[in-house]
Amino acid sequence: MKEMIEYLKKRPQLITTCVMLTGLAILLWSLSVDTAHGHSWLERHIPGFWSLFGIISCIVLIFVARWFSSTGIEREEDYYDD
């Protein structure tokens, strides 16, 4: 696992390309799906609504978790060093 992380750190262009291709594939799939039977206005009028909803939810979850950890759960690096 450590080797894979080092490999990816050395190749940021590869990560960017993979993310862009995945996003493009999701967008193309969303545009090709029939939205006439959407359950809500958002599903019918915003292409890729559930993809956008998912990524925004993940980002919000990350920020909430970081805020929550800074309120006292997270300890200093030398907390257990006595």
C-alpha cells in the first residue's frame, strides 16, 4: 500500500487524468439516461443530480469530520509520549 501511495505521489497528472475521465464518464452517462420518469424536479432538470449530490455530501462530511475532530477528539502528536 505504501508503494502505491508513493507511486501516485510521483504522478499527480495520472490522478488528475483518472478523475477527469471518471467525471466525464459520469456526465455522459447522466446525459444519456432518460429523465422523463424522475421522481423530483431536480432529477428531471439537473443532469447528473445524484452524482453532484454525492460529491457535495462527501465534501460536507469531510469538513464536518475535521471540525468535529478539532473540538477535542483529536490529540497532539506527543499525547502518549511520557
